[in-house]
Amino acid sequence: MTPRPEGLIQPSPCVREWEAERLRQRLVTPSMTASDSGSEVVEALTSIPKVLPQDCRRGRALTPWGMSRLVWCAGSVFQWEFDESTSGPFRGPWHHHRMPTDDAGAQEWVDQWVRISVGAFKSPGRRLSVSLSGTPFQQAVWRALLGVPRGSLTSYGRLAAAVGTPGAARAVGAACGANPVALLVPCHRVIRESGELGGYRWGRDRKLRLLAAELAGNDSE
């Protein structure tokens, strides 16, 4: 079932002033020392291995926020991005790799972790390892994002300060846009210090809907 964008924010490109104020109240500064253990679902963020595990699979799966593409194996995920196409070639950095396509398995995996991501389960029981390819700066930004818990937000400026580059808010925004694991490394939780939403690689309306699901769920706990 698609989470309804009720309560805190509505699916509109604009955020009214009172909504912006409520978003500002959610701002936190991520702690780099607690990033790996601060995520609800990610145990560790590592670099992609030179040789992928033999049980790696890829597939497309529907989420409440649109179609996604996934590359994963037991206990690890390498790509989970939104993808509006439902057929055709599998895009992304893995399209040249030979691995089985398993849309049914991808849907089962996505259904489980979506329920956890939006707070249906407070204790998932196990967490995932996320392996990503990126520059040292991108890796630092993605790792810091793991320290922004569900129900909280951070700003581009605070994220830049957390990774030791104050004033590099624009570069932080670019690193967020390069994030290949859309929901597990929560770049949608980054807004402007003013309370404005800022951009999102997969669209501002989708960012609003993701935040609405998380923040509404957090308010009800």
C-alpha cells in the first residue's frame, strides 16, 4: 500500500512557511563516529569488492514511490535506485556484468526493506551491508547520511561540516545526487537550512512523499 502523504507535508513542489519551520525543527548534525551504527537498516558502508559474490542477482521491483532497480546478494546491496522503466535493458553500472535476473526475488527483498524503512518494524533484527563505488568525499558524505535517523533531517551545510568540509554544501548536494542506494542511504533526508526541500535526483514530489511517510510514522510512535 502506498503511504499517504498526510500530516506534516503535502506532495507539492512548494513548502509553506509553517511547514518549513516544522522541518527546521527536525534538523540534526550527523555524528561521523556513530554513522555506521546509527542507521536503522545499514550495518556498514564499504567499497565495492573487485569480484562480486556469486549469488548476486538483479531485478526490478515496485515500491510505494515508483519502480526501482536492484542489485543484491545475501546480506549486501550494491544498487537500489528508482527507475521508471519496467522493461528493456538494465541500466546502471552493472549492466555489463553477467548475473541472473530475478524480478520476483527483487520484489520480495524490496517489500521487506520498504516496511522497515518507513518504520513498520522498529527492530529489523538484522541489518545490511551496503557496498558502493565513489570518491573518498562521496563515501564520506554517504557514511555521514547513515547517522541521520528516520524522523530527523539534516541540511547540506551541516552535512558538509560533519565530513570536515564546511562551506562545501554544493559539493555535498552533488554527492547526494550520485547516491546509488536511494532508500538505504537516506539522501532524501537532506534539506536546506531554511527548511526548503532542496533538490532530489528522483524528483521533489518523490522526496516529499518519502519524508511524509517517515515523519508521519515517527510522529505516531
